[in-house]
Amino acid sequence: MLVDYHWHTTRCGHASGTMQEYLNVARAKGLTEVGFADHIPMYWLKSNKIDPELAMSTTELPEYLAEVELLRRTNLDINIKLGLEVDFIPGHEATAKKILTALPLDYVLGSVHYLNDWGFDNPHLIHHYQEWDLLELYHCYFEQIRAAASSGLFDIIAHPDLIKKFGYRPQKEITEIYRQTARVFADSEVCVEINTAGLRVPAQEIYPSLAFLKLLHRYKVPVTTGSDAHKPEHVGQGFKEALQLLELAGYREITLFNKRQKSYCKI
């Protein structure tokens, strides 16, 4: 059994399809536990700087919560979880915590999409990779991912090696970066997402890589799964490959969430 805990909605400004359409695809693929985890409003920015193509607005958040609840009542054959994807922005942890503790969430996906003000996974900003030594860039990114895990804000760390999205990888060995990160994840008791969206981008590799995932398994870091669906046809995409990756790394169970509490299920 695999779950798909990472779906977006049109409210984020860069996804398509109705929420019911995502559920219809899940049903057709035999998924029995799924979760919406759309982008939280950009809580760290002033209102005049918020980009409606990157996240829902503050006024849309209650609508999102209400629609998930409605879908739960009208799709009783699928266990629908309520999540949010939340950017970790250093210096704004207290604001994020205040928002999250007031919401009836099943889980919170923590992610890093920004290094300072650079949205490094934005294809319109890809040219900034040329300004970096890639090993230094990877050190900066993974330092922030470790800080996200240590913050206590998140249940799941989403796409933990997202920095490879456009295929930029350092030529030097990065095993020690993975090892340090796995150790921090274990100490922080976070779960890691096996995110199949990496197969749809130039990286052509699931997040995290097999080498990273083997170290996560060695440090007994629990895992869960998600497609990072931005359109209905993404639902459950790449799950055959995800299952193979999990087995190669040594995992035999995945993590489920309910009201921010973990349980475990055999794959």
C-alpha cells in the first residue's frame, strides 16, 4: 500500500483541475488514502508582495479547509487527509507556528523553495544557478533543510533534495551532506516524503535519490509517499518506481498521519 499525500489545487495559482477530479483519478488507480497539501498563504511577505501564482491567498485558506471537509463527506470510499505544504523561511518560524496550531490538519509538509529571495525551483529563475559553485549551493540548501527539520514545525519534509530539480549537481562527493541531513532528520523525528515529481522534471529522479534514501533508512527515518500532483493526471504517477526505490533502500513500511499523529503500514 502506498498513499498519495501531496496534492495541490487551483488555489495555488499553478495547478489545474477540480479537487474531485484528483479523487476520481485516485479511485481509478486504487488509492485508498490520499491527502491535499496545497501551498500555505505566503505568510512571510507583506500583502503587496504576495504572488498569486505561487500560493493561495489568506482569504482562500478557509475555503480550502471547507472543501476538503465536503469532499470527505461525499467520497466515503477514500480516506482523505487534510494537509498543507509550508515553506520554511528562517526568521518567520513563530508566524508559521501560530497559523498551523490553529488549523485541524492531519499533517504539515515542510519544504524549502527559497534560498534568501531566490526561488531556485522556478524555471524563470534558473539562470541564477550559474552564479553558484554547486557544492557551496548544495551545502546552503541542505543546511536550510536541516533547519526546517529541527524547527519542530513539520511532520514531513517534502522533496528533501529539491535542489537537483533542474539537473544541476556538484561533481564532488556529497555523501557526507546526506549523512548529516539524515542524522538531523532522525534526531528531529520527522518523516521524509518519497516524491515522484522528480521524474517529471530535468532531474529525472525521484526525491530523494537512492543514495540519500539508503542513509535515511540507516538512520531509521520514516517515510511516506506523494506525487506532488498539480493536475489530476499526476495523481499516483511514478508510484511503481517509488515502490522499487523503497525496496532497494530497505524500507518495508510507510508512515500514515491522522491529526498529526503517526502510524505505520506495510508496503
